[in-house]
Amino acid sequence: MSEVSSVRVREAMYAGWLSAAVYCAARLRVADHLADGERDIDELAERTGTHAESLYRLMRALAGAGYFREEENRRFGTTPLADYLRTDTEESVKDLVLFYGREVYRAYGALPEAVRTGDRAFDIEYGMPLWDYLNTVEDTGEAFRKGMGAATWTEQLPLPQTYSFDGIDTLVDVGGGTGSMLAAVLHEHPAMKGVLVEIPAGIDLTMRHFKEAGVQDRVELREGSAFDELPAGDAYLISCVLHAMDDEQSVRALRRMRESIRPGGRVVILERMVPAGNEPGLARMLDLTMMLMNGGKERTEAEWRTLFSASGFRFSRAVEMPYFQGGAELYAIEGVPVED
């Protein structure tokens, strides 16, 4: 075995250590406690309610990874990376770290059993399905919803600036969370009306994103899910929802859209596509995570075509989105109705 291969395997194992350390810092709100300046380890330990020597070793490790910086006399300060772990910054990913670092990390521990049996790892570890758990454990449910959403509607502008929503009078956003994506699309299309469909726990009755984008007068909020009867629309937008469903559930959801879509309409699915070949990328690992957490999946283009065909649509095109760096393989996947 070559030394290069050995190093890569070891680095993969070390990465799990780092993610656990970052999670710990987020859980202890270390970045929040250092937001107004450096502190020595004893004061930081008092603020976080921790053992000073153990906290020092955690901080030293994270300083070596670039998340914090160690100064003289065991004092620590922040770095630009630490800002992403703060509660009060616009681009914070703290809530995502909290969910990934505990629930997802623990589910990966049951990966061997999940592969042997075909059972969901999350159910094995927690004794219940993910969605039941999120509704039961309030702080985790809140962290999940915050972590999966966008902090501002402007973060979603790459979608309407890359994919054309021209010709749509009413856009129905199914499972659109707090509405940041729909707000961005409406902002770029002043004549368009929007309907946001979301379950009660996820809907934002304050309409914050819509008000900030200046489009609140063109939006209707509807409580419901992708499996319920949907309001009529010229197009349906569903973002990062179907990857949390298996194929049978995804077909049920798409058929609901097919039942309500107006003539000449379309469905726009913002999801990842697993690329062909063996090039590195995020979609394959996210597919494994979906398998472990809720039985969902990331799909290839051929699998998206099959879903469309089974639900009364035809695959039309896929437009790559410039949302993330590092091979996120995110696309606006368009389907048009097959006429009876």
C-alpha cells in the first residue's frame, strides 16, 4: 500500500475528530463568549461552565485547526472561521453544526448495522423516525429548521438569476420553510404571485423574508404538506424536500402537483444530481446521509427521469446552480406535464 493512500485514510479518520471538536465548541457557545474580545482560559471556563484544563485542550486543538487563536498566557480569541459558530452573525451555521454534530454523527455510528439490515440508522439509534424525533425534542427541531433554512432571502437570489421563471403568473412553493427562496423569486419577478405551502411547525407567520424583500402583498401562506391537495399554480417549486423521501413518497408528492397544475405549467425541483463516474463530490455522501437519517436519497438524472415519468411529468432540463463551492451538484430540475 502506498504512503499517499495511507495518509488519506488516516486523514479521513482525523476529520471525524475535528467535526466533534467543532460541535463541542458550538454547543458551549465559545464563539459567542469571545465575540467581544479575548479571554483567558479560566474566565472562558467560568462563562461556559466547563473544566478549565479540559477546555484549554479543546481550544488548543481548535486553534491549531484555525477556528480560534491562542495568545500568550493561555488567552484565546476568535478567527473569521469562529464567526460562523456565533449565534448573532448573519452567515452563522451554528444550528447546522449542532444538528450534524450530534444526531447525524450518532446515526453514522450505526452505519454497519444499517448496511447489514437495510434499516434506518437514525431509527436504530434513537428508537423513532427522524421527523417524530424533531417534533419531540424541541431544541433539536428548532436547530434543524434554522440550520436548513437561509438566513436572508438575498442568499437565494442565485436561483432566479440563473433559472428563468418567466411566464409564470402564480408560483406555488411546496415545503418552502420560512419563504426565503420564494421571496427571492418574487423580488426578481414583480408581476408574479406566490403561495407558500408549509407544515405549521415550519411556517413563519411573521413573513420576515417577504417583508424584507418587499413582496408580502403578493404572497399567500397555506398550511399543509406535499402530500395534501395543493393550490392551483402555473408552476410548483420544491427545494430539497424530495431527497428526504423515498421513491414512493416522491411520486405521491409529484402527483399532487400534477393534479393541481394549470395547463402549460411546470415543476421546478431544486435538488442534487449524483454525477456519473467516480469524481469526488458532495452528492454521494449526502445520499448516504439521507439513507441513514430518513430513508431518502440523492438521485441520478436517470432516477429523476423515472420519478417524473411515474408521476405524469416529463423531464425537460436541468440547470446547474451556482449556490455552493466544492461540488454540491445542485440543479434546478424542470419537468413538464405529460398530457393525457
